[in-house]
Amino acid sequence: MGKAELPLHAPGTKVDRGYIGESVPRPGLQRLLQGRGAFIDDLRFPRLAHVAFFRSPYAHALVKKLDFKAALRAPGVIAVLDGRAVAEYCTPWVAVLAHLKGIKSPPQHAIAIERACWQGEAVAAVVAESRSQAEDAVALIEAEWKELPVVVDMDDALAGRNVIHPDLGDNICFKREHDTGGVDDAFSSAVVVVEETFHFGRHTGVCLEGRAILADYNAGEHSLTVYHATQAPHMMQDIFSRHLNIPEANVRVITKDVGGSFGIKVHVYPDEMATAAISVMLRRPVKFVADRLESFLSDIHAREHKAKVRLACSKEGDILAFDLDDVTAIGPYSVYPRTSGIEGNQVVNLTGGPYKHQKYRAKMHVVFTNKNVTCQYRAVGHPIAVALTEGIVDIAAQKLGMDPAEFRRRNLIADDAYPYTFPSGIKFEKLSHHKTLDLLLQKMDYKALRAEQAELRKQKIYRGIGLASMIEVTNPSPAFYGVGGARISAQDGATLRLEPTGMLTVMCSVTEQGQGTEAIFAQIAASAVGVSLAKVKVITGDTGITPYGGGTWASRGAGIGGEAVLLAGRALRSNMLDVAAAMLKMDKAELDIAGNAVVHKLTTEKKLELAELGRVAYFRPDTLPLDFQSELTVTRHYTPRQYGFTFTNGIQASLLEVDPDSGFVKLLKHWCVEDSGTVINPMLVDEQLRGGVVQGIGAALFEECIYGPDGQLLNGSMADYLVPMAGEMPDIVCAHVETPTMQSQLGAKGVGEAGTAGAPGAIMNAINDALAPLGARVTRMPFTPERILKALKKVD
Amino acid sequence: MKAPSFAYAKAKSLAEAFELIERPGARILAGGQSLIPSLNMRLASPELLIDITGLKDLQGIDRRPGGLRIGALVTHAQLQRSDAVDQHAPLLLQAAAHIAHPAIRNRGTMGGSLALADPAAEYPACALALNATIVLVHRRGERRVPAAKFFKGLFETDIRPGEILAAAEFPKVERSVFLELARRHGDYAIVGLAGVADASGRRIAYLGVGATPVFAEQASRAVSLNAALELLGRDLQPQADLYNSSATKLHLAKVLLSRAWTTLSKPH
Amino acid sequence: MDHAVETTLTVNGTRITRRIAPRVHLVDFLRDELGLTGSHIGCEHGVCGACTVRVNGDIVRGCLMLAVQADGCTVETIEGLSDSKELAPLQQAFHEHNALQCGFCTPGMLMAAQDLVRSGTKPTRDEIRAHISGNYCRCTGYQAIVDAIEATINGKG
């Protein structure tokens, strides 16, 4: 069979996979390695103005008066604007989705008018010739405030004594209940019932590059070009068009290098919308780069859940039912356009996900508070669902006296049970829980570690081993956002063009933020067409150039964008063979493309260099038959539709040591076995896993946005908000099971969430395993030394 | 965030520095590893920064009869490379390894750390444990202040208007131990212990437990570890920080004391 | 009042004289005045290490040094050490190990790593981790960076 004509995962056949499955280094990295990238703040524009924001020092207050007189007189100041001035150019938004029934949120403006609802919400903007001058003038703005009652705690929000948005009636943004029925019966008949409440700290993404936007309005053509560190250029094109009233075709969003995103850069931020509006207003390029201090106050936060979970189990150790009650606090607004109801919704969808019980009940509340907004950040909802599932599973195993690995083996959905509908209603195409479990236990030498653990305990060395099985949402279909009315593309497109020299240009709507998207597209394109990797150039992140698409989020780049590239590559190859057949006066079926040349399919004899094919097709088409037109630019699109999401699965393990004197945790090693379908580049997949694991470790051990009772963020700097650094991180062993999705030719599933989804649960279980002989348990992330000491009753 | 505007003068001599320091809103700039972040967060707004890093008088590490004199401008990295420090005041060497990261240790100075008097910093606690003498110079002469009297409050020292911290002098001790508990490598510690011992006894000082570095006087004099642990509660009344209560800090201080005790209690 | 001070320094081998406002830190000067945008700004409070540059042969935080303090100094940046090929072995190892994803921390990380390479020691993995513990990377999880540095120093790969 010729190159890649069958699905790459076609059973029972040998398919030439080309570069697919190879750990090739990412092309084009020297640019970043030499400091010659193009991040937004690296761009230079004539007449560029800089904007800085005057942000509310209060968590909830009326803006009685803003006095700009002194600020307007400051050197270099071009304009000082309040919310009303900016609202003339930018309409407000309301972040709700139809499929999240009953979700509500008030209108939100680019710059708050009359009232600030969290500390750090922008209430005025200063535009100046330099960032320093803009900040100087911000310091000269005089404001009169009237403080309003502050709602900080989620239980207070739920109780509703103070309602943040009186027009909405209460502080409940969204609630959902799910019940298979039979849960109470399952619990009353169960021999073992366990219950625990888990707390998940509020944390944030801390992309090393702050949010950044440079908007350049051209009054002569009523057009707006936005250089934007975003994950979703087409979504932002639509948003800028609709809210700034500029025809869609006149808005171009260009995303060059992005210094980390992780979900932080996929949302609509008021200060970024204000920057674009100010560019229109002032008819000149305007730049805003969030500095680190304002990043902590204005980048979306995430998590902050309190979840009570109960599990019912038979005496043999079969899980019978899960019962969940989750509350999450999201700040004063649902975030546009994806809403802040998704994370809680995911927790309901995913809790208990790896297991074969049939009874499930869940209750979930999303409440408003006067803290910074929260929204979708890497692994949305998964770290919560995995940790509370795996936490309660371990408690059940402990109560039964069963080994945690054996307990999982007994309860994980069987590998031959698919397709499978989980009690929350989600559908699994094909998962491999048992294969991943077996591989994990083998990789870590589980038995030996248990023996070593027992030996060390005799010496009062407390090591813990923690497991976390998981399922993950990837390759989302329109069921994620589109069905709810969000103008967010679930399809992606790729254009492939053969250049006259035989090189290949790939343009794809999925963007690159460092994951290696462009590298895998190059691998797929080169493999599908039959050229060497060095011949492929990939362009992403420009709505003026690439096909329309969703961008990068929810682990969709490889599975959706990659499939579009594969389809386009196969179509281009076919068209190239048409040209070759015409040139060579041969039957197309006799020809193939390999090694940058047209070859005879059976003999592999070289027939035609692609450079010659390109030369003739572009410059001497007069030599081709009169009725033949070459088509060497091809576009294809792909949307997953058979399943709402292409679920993946995996399992992680953590080995660590707890010092019961100090409460310090030392991470010794971490394992991650993942089934992400067809692996396109194992090295890049492993790096996605490792980076994700470390973000998950951050959640488990270090990261928490701490607020005071007045709604003030108390640790909003990189010195006080602790992110994982190299010194404390373990080496992470990765391994793979490959169960390709049959929905696509490529068979790839996503991998971006896996590490972050599973690590917190694995770490928690390992800590609790270490603490078990001391009779202690921790359930509140992050697990600081003090929280561990308190669990050990070493301190009050 | 960008620093607010200020003027800058690089002093060419101590005399010039003494003159400049009289100007309103003037502040000394040495390594700048604490001052510049505070400028970049607009937490400080000096009118004039006097850069003293060119002053030869404040540099160098000298062995003197009474001990080791370390110039205010000696960087953490220079200190780490010094054989003299290794031989005379190894406590400082042990402590320096805990200060931030290599790039910061290349600029941050001994004098800057002492003059800032951050209660969570390493050198102030070492100075206290080692009974160091802080040498302050003024255009009218020199003043020598024992470390125990130098640290007066939160970021507050005995440096008087017109004075510049020139050096610190450290007597030689036989045994020393420096321990701290920081959640991440190079972070300010939750609690740290600087302890020394010789024939005249034991001196244990703590960082991260109050407004100043604290000399654990009673615990230092204790005859046994158990007694010391008991007495430490009288020496220390730690203030809570963002992540740790007072009780946690005291507990951790005791953990460090237990770990340090053997080193500080070897038979002479 | 910008209180500008005439400052002369050598950047990547080129002698430069400029009048600089004292409040401008070194990395802003390099980026905004000289267009050397390879040194990045990640926090401006000395924690993240993205702005690490070399001054008189030692690595420093570019955000924790005023540009005027560099008067008379020799400053080397990622651009200069790339052109001189001094970083070529590390850059190749980083590339082969995929020791960068978004690349924002990479220039600072390379400057810190090269400091260790130049020290002539044979560090353990833990020592490598300690040496780069002041350089934040959100993407990689650090392991590939440690691998790349180890490969460069110890010839493993």
C-alpha cells in the first residue's frame, strides 16, 4: 500500500508512517534559542502608545469620583480614560452559554463603570508615550471610593447574605444536579461507605510572558490588526469585530511567539479589549503587556473547589456508587466567552470516571465572590475530579485493607468494555485503564517499592506511594462550546502548498505556544506528502493567512489540527501525482512520492524531482495537456463529531518522603503512563506530560492565591506565590499505551492536560500513604508543611 | 511595574558619599538586590540613589587579630569563594549557600543584607550568633556597634543619619552550624538557625521568627537538648507569616534546634 | 525630570554611550534602547531569571541592576553569546532534548546554564537543579533542561 493512504492505525496492515512516531527535534527552535523570537513585547512600531491601568484597590467598591487632572498633566501622557469613554468604542458582554442551563452573569465592560467588583479590576486607563510614563500618571489619578460589603468565602456566597449583583437575585452563577437514581439504595446496602471533603486552593497560570496585546487601528481602511498573545486568534477576531464594530474581514489577529498560555490566554480580558478600543479611539498602535503584579490580579485564576465525596463499596471491594457535592467560587463575573461554569461542569462529568460503578449522583454550585475571576486553566476540572475520586478510592481501599493498586484493578472499567457510557452521561470510545495500570506497576516496580517502603518505615522513614487513574477530555467537538452559542470553532483547517522548489508550506489554524504543534504538523505533512522534514515550513497564528479554526485549547491541536494537515497532505499528494502523471505520461496509479521525488510505485525508481514538478507546474504549464490544471494548494478541514469528546486515559504514580518533624515533602520520583492514541512525536508528548505533571505538583504542594477577609490578594508576586522550580522537582518517567481513536485517519488524541490532571491526586495519595502509619491524612491543597504538621497534630 | 523617577550619583570617595547622603530623599545603593525590586514595585521612592559600589574602602576580606573583617561591598559570591571565610567564619559560608540564586549572589552584598536588616535574611542572624561588630562610618569618624544592638526593629537598624555601613567583623569560633527550612531552594526560609559554639559556650540565633533576628539566649545556655527545647519557647515569640502560624514557626525552630544540637554540643 | 546620566558600556563587544534615566533597569535598556530583545522580562522583581545577562563575566538579574550602574562594564547577552558560538553546544543540547517549549525562559536559562558549564565542575543532577533553581520554566517541568545541561557538561546525550 502506498504512503499513508490507509488510516495510520489501520489494523492488520503495514502502513508507511514516515515521521509519525519519531522523536525528531522541533524544527526552527534556533530562533528561540538565540533570543531571536518575536514575542509581543519584542515588536517595534512607530507612534506606539503604551497603556497602563488604574486598578481598584478594593475588592468591592463604588467609584464615586475619578479625578484625572494631575494625571493628564504628567509628562508623556496622551489620554486618560474611564469606563464610559472606552464603552463608546467597545460594547459590554455577558458570559453565558445556552447548554449550561440557568447560568447567569452580569454585563461586563472593558473598563468598569461605577463599581469595581474585585481588587485589581481596571477602572481607568492611562495612555502615554512609554510604560513608565503611563505608570507615573496612574499614580496621579485621584479616586473617591465607597466600600461595599465583600463576599470572599464560598459558603458566604452560597448563603447569600450579601448579594454581589442584586439584579441577579443571588450569588449563584450556575448549578447542576445529576442523578442516575438508585444512589441512596446503593449506599444503604453497601458494606463500606467512606466520605471525605477535599479542598482545592485557588491558583493561577503564571505564564512567564505576561498577557500581551498590541492593537494597530488603521483609520484609512477602518481595519484593526491585533498582535495578540492568544490561543484562539479566530475567536478573538470575531470578538474584536463584534464588540468594536469593525467588519470581521477588517480584523486581523496575528499571534507570533507566545510565552506560555496553559488556558490563561484563551479568554477575553477586559484590559485587552480596552487596549484594542483605545487603538481605535486614538487611531494609533497601542500596547499593553501585563506586568507580573497585575498578572496575579487580572490573569484568570482557577480551581478553588470544596468537594464532599462519598463512595459506597461492597465487602469484596466493588465500587457501587459515588455521591458528590462540589462548590466552586469564580469571582464576580463569568468569564467571556467560555464562561466560568465549565470547570464545575467537568467535575460533575468526570468524577469517578475510570470506574465501573453504575450509580452516581452529583450536585454542584458555582458561586460569585469578590475575588479575581476564575476560568478554564490547564486540565479544567480534571485535577479536582481526579484527586477527589482517587482520594476517596484510596480511603475505601484502606478501609477494606486492600492494596490500592489491586483495588483499582478490581474496579477500573475493563479494556474490552467499549464503547461505554459512564453514569454521568459521557461516552468513551476506547480506553485502556488496565493496560496502563499494568505498564505503570511494571515501570515503577511497584512490589519492590512497597517492600522498600515497609523496610524504611521500621527506620522511621516515611515514604509514600500514590496512584491516580484518570480520564481526560480531548479533541472536543462542537458539544463543548458551539452548541451553547459560543462563536468558537470546533473545526480546524490546514492549507498545504507545494512551492516551486519542491518545498511545502503548511498553514494551520491551530496555534503554537511551545507544545510543538508546528513540529508535529511538519511531521504529518512531510509524511503524508512524501518529502523530508527539512522541506516543510509551517505557518500558524494569523487570521489573515491560515484557514479558519479554533486554535489551541482542550488538547485539540494534534487530534483535530493534525487530522486536517493529514487530510490536506494526502489530497496534495494526489494532486502532485496528477501533475507527475501528466508530465511523465504515465498512469497515476503507478507513481508514488518518496524522498522529495516522484518514484515508480513498485520499483521505487526515481522518476521526477519535486523541484522539477514544481517548475513545470508553475512556470511551464504550457507543456502540460490543454485540459489539465495543476492544483498544488489544498485545504482540508476536520471536526470530530461522533463523540462529544475523545476521551483518553492514563495513570500516574508518585513516590515521595514526608519528614514528620518538619512537615516537608521530598519528591523522589514520578511516573506517568498515558494513552493518547497515535503518538506523533514521543519526545514532545513526554515533554507535555512532564511539564503538565510539574504544574500539577505546583497545585499539590506550592501554589495558592491567598486572599484576606477583605478580598485582598496577599501573595500577588512571584516571591510570595510559589511556583515549582527546578530544585524540588523529581525526574518523571513517561510511558505510553497507544489506542488510536478510530474517528480520524491519524488516530491522535490530546495530551496537554494529562500531567496536570493526574499529578495532584497522585501526590496527595502518596502523602497520605506516607502519613498512614502515623494516623494522619491531608485533604486541603496545597499541602504545605504547616498543613501536614497540623494533620500530624504537631501544631494546633 | 517600572520604578519611579529618581536621580543617581556614583560616589567616587567616601567623602563624596558622606556629602551626598545628607541630601533629602537620598538612599544608599549597594548590590541593589533588595532595593531595586522594591523600586520596581514602587514600594520605595527615593529622590537620589548614591551608588557606593565603587568605594574601595568598603571592599575586601581581611584577617585581623580579633577576627575577620568583611567589607560591606563583598558580594555573597566573593564570600563563598574566600578561603579566609572558610577558615575563620564557616558559618557565613554555610549561610551564603542558602541566599537566593547564583545571579543574585553575584550582586548582593554583605553590607546590604545587614543594613536592610530583613528578619528573614541569613547574615543578620549569623552576625548575631557570631557576636559580630558592625562598623559604621561617618564623616566625623567610625562607630562600632555589636550586632546585638544593631538590629532594632523590622527593617530598622542602629545606622544613624549620615552613616554608612562599612564592614562587619567576625570573631573566630570553633564550631558552627547553619540550617534553614525553605519550601524552595533559595527562598527566604520559614525559619533558620545560625549556631556557634566554643569553650565560652553556645550562641544560637534565629531568622524568620520576629521583627529582627533573634538570639535564643536561654536555649543557648541550656544544659540539654530537652531543656533547650523547653526554653526556646521563652526565647521566641514568632510572628505568623502568610503560610505559617506562630506555633508552626516555633515548632520548626525546635526541629532545627534538635538537628543542630549535636554539632553545638560536642565535647571540647 | 529624568536625571539622565551619560553611561558608557560595552555590549556584546560594541562600545556604546547613551544618556540613560537612572530608573531604567539594565534589561529595559538592552531591549528598548539597543533593541536586544532576547533578554526577557518575566517579573521585574528578581525571581524568575528570564532577564539573566552577564556583566563583567558574571551572571546577574538584568532587572535588578540599573543600566547606569553598568557604566564601564562589559555586558553580554543571549544575542552576543549566540553570535560568538559560545552557547552553541548548550543550544544544540537544548534543541536535541527539547529543553524548551515556549522559549520565553530559554535565553535566561541558557545564561545560567552556561555559568555552570564555564565553572569547569562536574555537577550532579541535583547540583544542576540547584544552579538553575532561580530560573523559572512553566513549560518543561525542568527535566529536559537538566538532561541537556548534563549532556553538555558530561558528554552524555
